[in-house]
Amino acid sequence: MLYGTGARISEVCALSLGDVDLDAGLLRLFGKGSKERVVPIGRWARVALASWLEEGGRGALAPERFATRTDADAVFLNARGGRLGRQGAWAIVRKYGDAAGLGARLTPHVLRHSCATHMLDHGADIRAVQELLGHASIATTQVYTMVSNDRLFAVYEAAHPRAQASRR
């Protein structure tokens, strides 16, 4: 969800069932300052979320005795059936980062950052990425994203009339 949507960890933890529209492939997120935005859910994130929302996933952690809780409609639950918090989400990301051999290099923020960088590397408009990430200022998005050297060279070679001669 973090990489697939570019959402902040706090936004993912705050998701409620009413914020998810799997049929339309959209999530309603509440960002900093309680600003609401709607973001698309990528195909793989959508498949994973649909699977999670079935009986064996979220349903296994949401027994009837928790139905009166104020967080009973939380999308992501902790082992006790309550809303998953930031620390719990961090622990999950760390667990999978360790399993993949990435260790502390994988964080929720790195997943968000990677989403934005990969979109820009594949031709997304920076204003669209700004909107997706929920940044009020384009300057924040510019600082937030890194353009890879490969992308930088590709843009340079495509746009500069003497670029081909300079790399020989």
C-alpha cells in the first residue's frame, strides 16, 4: 500500500473501510492538516488489499467482540483487533525488509519516496506526483523526489542538441 499509493504511514494506518473503493480502484486519504485527497490504488496493491479484506486477513483479526470499538472499521488491525498504529506498521515493514536482506534501509518513508521517484522516472508530470503525495507546495515534491542518473541522462540526450556528441 505504501509503495503502490505513495501514502504516508499515518494515512495508511488511519484508513477505514469506507475510505476504500476497490471497484473504482481508489483510496480516500486524510493527510497533514486533515486534508482529504483521493488516490488510485495500483493493480498489485489492489489485489493485496482485496485479499487482506477477505475472511482470512482482516476478518481473522476482527472478531465480533470488537464490533463496538470506535476503530472497528479500521482497514489495518493489530493482533488485538484494534487499529494498527505507526509503530506496528513500522515493525511490519522492518520485518519484511529484514527478510529481503534490506534491513534498516527499508522504511515506510523509503517506500513513499520510491513511489514518487519511479513515477517521475517513467514520465509522470511533477504536478501529478505532487497531487498524489498530498504536497501543498511543488517545492516539497522537488526536494522529496530524486531523479536517477539514468533518467537525467535520458532527458539530457533527448533534449540537448549536442548531447550525443558530448558522451562519445
